[in-house]
Amino acid sequence: MNEVKEKDNFWFIVAGVVVAAIAVMLMIKGSEHGKYESTAKAIAEDSANSAYRK
């Protein structure tokens, strides 16, 4: 009997999952970047708008 060994792709799968997770995190971070920009501008114009008054 000849047994043919299949190539183990475990580490390729693990690397793919890691790359996909990093890509998702970067996309989420990029989409959140401008989220608070208008709030920061409003606080800069009038600091009384801020809940964190000094």
C-alpha cells in the first residue's frame, strides 16, 4: 500500500486568519478616525460645550 501524505496547511490557515483579523482592525480604526472631529472642533470654538471643563 502506498500512502500519500497530504501537505499540512495548518500554518497557512493560521497566518490567513491573523492577517484577516489585522485587516479588519485597521478598517475599523480607519472608519472611526473622523467620528469625533466635529465634536473636537465645537469644543475648540467654545470650551463651555465640553463636559470636561477645566
